[in-house]
Amino acid sequence: MVQPEFPQPSRYAIANMEPLYRTEGRALAGIFDGATLEVAVSTLLKDPEWKPFGLGILMLESYRSALTSCGRKTAEKQIAQITETLQQQVEATWPFFRIADDIFVFLVQGPDRTAFQGACECLREQIAGLRYALNGEEFPIPTRMGLLSVDEREACADRLIDQALAYGLLARPTDGIHFARAVSAHEHDQRISPHHWIARIHQSVADDRFVLFSQRILPLHPRRQDEYRHEILLRMMDAQGQIWSPGYFLPTAERLSLTPDIDRWVIRSTYEWLSRHRQHLGVSRLSTSINLSGHILSRPALADYVLEQQSLYGIDSREIFFEITETSAITDLPQAIETILALRQHGYRFALDDYGSGMATLSRMRDLPVDLIKVDGSFIKNIANDPVSRYLVQHICEISRALGREVLAEFVENEAILDCITELGFDYAQGYCIGRPIPLQQLQNGLGLA
């Protein structure tokens, strides 16, 4: 594996930061705290030998769930491995900081942005290979990683740190590093500020400003060709009428446990739409997939809410699939299983989303009584030209079959991928090759069903 090579600090940075690091106490051996981070960023902003620098953000996705379900000792096993990696690869050149239980920050300075982006990519690959043991099984340590590039002098170190945190939230564990540049205070508030999105989320729930989209799911077996399947996707409309994709608001909602409010809105709104338009769709068999976050699945009231909405809108439960997303947020696994079993008794079916990423691993496939496995797109997108991806996907299919689960491939972007998954025996395909997301209202007159 390629070792990251971080550029050396400037002479000014070395001279002005080293005394600070010697005198400041560390919250954990080898790690500085948030107050020291602000002083360090301010030092770089004042550097007369000005060079662009970056704030790298590393957020541990499964730390909180491990803390809640297994205790701090188990959760800190992840911290220990991350700390060791950062000490080996970063601290020799630059300090790093633990500014919250599950958030690390590191600084890097270079002649230009590309000088430190490559080193950060290598660091991400090393962290992606880490594993921690729990109950005899090994789990990856899913992380969000963002890198904020500061290309011009900025007066406020605190705001730069806020921007870096916000961009870290926009990253996905399977998508690599989220690279971004520092922006003005106004642009930060309008586009990425977590506090701004909190207000927008609450307002969107209260004012019905979310918008439902639909994406086609293609059955691959001839006996299912008379069935129309689709997944309900979510967008947000702001007060100015601009549509925002989930990548902007869901990361903030997930980390602040706001997803249950969103989930309930989606269930209610989807059921209401189906009650008004189901008979006009022109299909005898319909399957509508609705996403449920791990947060709401751990709450005892979910089953009652779903059944209440079903009764209110006259929904056929056999036509509803609930897709379990963000499994790392399941803090009460026995309660989640109880909720799934209760709803399955009423005819609902369940899918495990994004299998292979984060905590959606073999143990979740084994423990959660689901009907379908959705293989994460990071495995599917290279299946046509990468033998390793094909081998892994083939074994995921075999395991799913052995457990009696159907299998769906996400990110089916072209005919070559579609041919591969058909040959491997997938039951369903979803992706741009099948159909792009469209506003749900376009289906109400039978549009898009051909």
C-alpha cells in the first residue's frame, strides 16, 4: 500500500506552533483538543510565507452505535486504531486533533491543493482497511472524510473549522474524500451550515416542503414482468423554490437524530399519494419501497404509526417494502427486530439497503429478518471490468440465496453491468440504465410505467 507523504510545514509554522504543542495539555496521548486547533489554524492564516493549507476531517460513523450498544470500552477500540494510524502517518509531520468523541481533524500545508490531496487519499485507503473485533467478528470502521482547501487568507479560523465540519458531513463512507474549497460566510450559511439545515429540516416537515421522487426498479425474471416496482426518494424544496438533494440535508439529519421526523413524513405522504392514485396506475402488481433509518427502527412506536397510517389511507401492506438504511444507527437491535417481525405479520416486507458498506455486513444480514438484500453500488459499478468486484458480488448473491433472500443491484448504470448481474442471478436492478428518478406526481396518470 502506498504510504501518504504529507508536505513539510513552513518555517513559520514550525517556529510558532511547536512551543504551543509543548505547553498545551493533550486530551488524549498524542492528540490535541479543539481549542489548540483554533490557535493552530490562526497561525497558518498569519504565516508570512503564505501557502494553501487544508483541514482534514475524519468522522467515525459507527462510534456512537458501538458506544450505546456495547459500551465505551468497545467503542474506544475504534479510536485506538484510528489514533495509531494518524500517529504513524500524520503526526510525524503535522499534529492532529480530537475535537469530539468521534471527530478527528488534521492540518496539512503545501505549495498547492494537489500537494496534499494525494496524501489524504492514501490515508483514507489505509483507514478503510482497518478492522475491529466484536463478539468474534471483524467489522470495518466506516468513516466520513472531508478536506477543506484554504486557498486564500481568511480572517476567521473558527468559521473555517465550521466549514470543514460541514463538508465532512456531506461525505459518504463509500464515496472517498469530499474535497471542497473555503467559501464566504454567506455562501457557507446558505449551502452547507449544519445549523442552517436544522432549521430547514424542521420547517420542511412542518410546511410539507419535502418533495417525493420515484426511481424504477426492474424485475429480471419473466414471471415478475407484470409487477411495477419503484423506490420513493426524497428531495427538499426551500422557501425560494430550489430543490436540494439528500446529500445536503440527510447527513446533518442523521447525525442529529432528525431522521425519524423525516421518515414519518415520507410514510404519511407516500400513503396519502397511493390512496389517491393507486387505482389509476394501470398495473395489477405494485411494489413501493420506502426508506427507514436505523434511528426510527429502534423506536417502539414505529409499528403502531405505520399501522395507523395504513388504516387511515387504506393501503395494501403487501405492496410496501421498507428499506432499512443507515444500519449503524440501530441502537436497540432487539427492538428493531421486534418492529420488523410485527410489521411482517401484517404483510409488510423489508430490505437491507447498501449491503457491504459501513455496518450493513454479514451480521446485519444474519440478524435482521429481511426479504431482500440491496448490494451497495460501490460493488456493482465496476463489476463489468473488475474480476474482484464480480467475485465479491457473486458470493454476496450466494450467501443471500442460502439465507432465502432475494437480491437487488444498485448503480446499474449501463447495459454491460445489467448483463453481468443478470448472469449472476440477481432478482432486480436499479440505476440510471433502468431509469432516473422522476417526481412521483408524474406517475399519477400512468406515466413512466411502460
